[in-house]
Amino acid sequence: MVPVIDAFRCDGCGICVLRCPPQVMGTVKSIAVIITDLCEECGICAEVCPINAVRFRLPHRSYRSTDQAYKALPR
């Protein structure tokens, strides 16, 4: 999962920046930002955010079922 920062909720307190283990977070114009390519996806930033401005979303990938055992039988 990739962390996403809600720029409208973030107040720039910097707690997530200080607690980020790989130190890939910072602030730009008092809004927290993250380099998602270097993120370890540990979730600490979302846990320590006091106003829940950091959220996780699943990456946008197409899902294709390869398991044939669960297909519905025709009626």
C-alpha cells in the first residue's frame, strides 16, 4: 500500500516527518510530502498523524483472476 497525504487536512506539524524510519518525508509550504518510490510502506506515518491526514491506498493495478477453480458454472 502506498501512503497518501491529504493536503487539505495536513497542518504541517511534522510529526510524521520526524518518525519516518527511511527519512523520505519532508514538508513543502507547511504540508507533509513523501517520496513514494523510496517509501518502505511501514505505516508509521499514518499511525502517528494526530489528525489522520496520512492514509493508505492500494496501487492501481488491473486484477486478473488466474485461478480456474472458482468460476461459476453455467446454468
